[in-house]
Amino acid sequence: MSFATFWSEDSLTPIPPLPGFTASPAFDWHELAEINRLTHAEVIDRRMNGHRPYVARMDGQPVAYGWLATSKISIGELEIQVDLPPEDRYLWDFATLPAWQGYGLYPRLLQSILEQEIQHAKRFWIIHAPENLPSGAGMSKAGFEFVGQLSFTLDGKVGLAPYSDSTARARIGADLLQVPLIEAVLAPCWNCGAMVAKSPDKAEADLCWPPSKSNEITCCCKKEVKKSKNLVRMEISK
């Protein structure tokens, strides 16, 4: 998973206005539960745990949503549960309704949240699966800096492999998540990395853990074939 950040001293990437677009904190729990496919109780539980929902609209119609964590980071895939420092925020669970995908709503929603929250926080953090190219492109367009990639280590733990030009921020991010910095991304994709880390004796481990030295790497989950030279930075390709 790719790990990105935006700090209060950073500049937002200019994005042309989109007529009819607005984004603001959500207060209609029934509407939010419907578009987020949550129960009303789940929405209330998130709010009680310091998570603030935002909804994007086109001419008043809800079209996208996302959540801002203000007190805790919870990443189930990584089994990470950590407290957030008072001036840090974590963005998570974003989605655009299918009929509105492709309109550039995601980066505009991210920027709207940053603009409305920046006076209360200094650092914002966000992750995405590297095979989810639209998500990575949206973060990049919004102005987030990719600082490293989260990967399973050979002992089944999680580490952060920093990008060479973002080592300082990656170190702060690793401390935030309470994971070590590692030298390289070992798993060719998140799905097979997680599978092999949890079941290292499976026969498929030899196919992709650690990656072979050949240029072509076939994921043991058989979902895709990636070029090894593109594994680290594919998430910011446009």
C-alpha cells in the first residue's frame, strides 16, 4: 500500500473549478449511511470514535464521500491501531458513486477537506492499494506527496519502504504507524503479499515472495502481471 501525506506548509495543486461541485461535513446520518452502505448505528459509532464524514455534491446531489480520523488510525489490513497526535489527521474510506466516476471528484473532495481542516491540523496522511491507479492519481492531483510503500516483511510484519526523496517524512510516518523503515518493497502486490505473509508455507510463495529477479513478476493471486521496475511508483502514473 502506498503512503502519502500533505503538510500545512505544502501547496495545493491547482485544479480547475467544477461547476456545481461542493463538499462539506456531513450531518444527515441517514443520507450518509445510504451512500456509504453503512447502518445508522455504524455511522454513529464512527462519529463517536472521532471520525468526521465529508460528502461531495453536484448541484446538491450527493456523489462522493470520505472520512477524516481525528483521534485514531485503524487499518484492518495491516492490523494497525494507533492514536493520532493532536495535529495529525488520517483520511480513509473514500468512494465516488459509480455514475459520477471519471469527473475528477476525488481530488476535489480531498482538497476541500484539506482547505476546511488545515487550520486545525499540520499533517494529513492517507494510503491506497498500489494497483488502484485512479486513487493514486487523485491523491497526486490533490497535492499529496507519496513518501513510501507499506509492505509485508519476510517475517510477516509490516514495514515502510521510503522513497529516496521523502525519507524524512517517511520516518515520521513510520513512527506514526509504529512500523519500521525497510529497504525495499518485497511483495509484488498487496493481495499476494498478505497471503504469503500469513501462510508462508504455501506453494505459491515461491512464485512471488520475495520477488524473482526477472523483469516480469506474476502475482501468486493471479490478478495481474507487473513490470518489476514499475512496482514502486506505479501509483502516481496518470
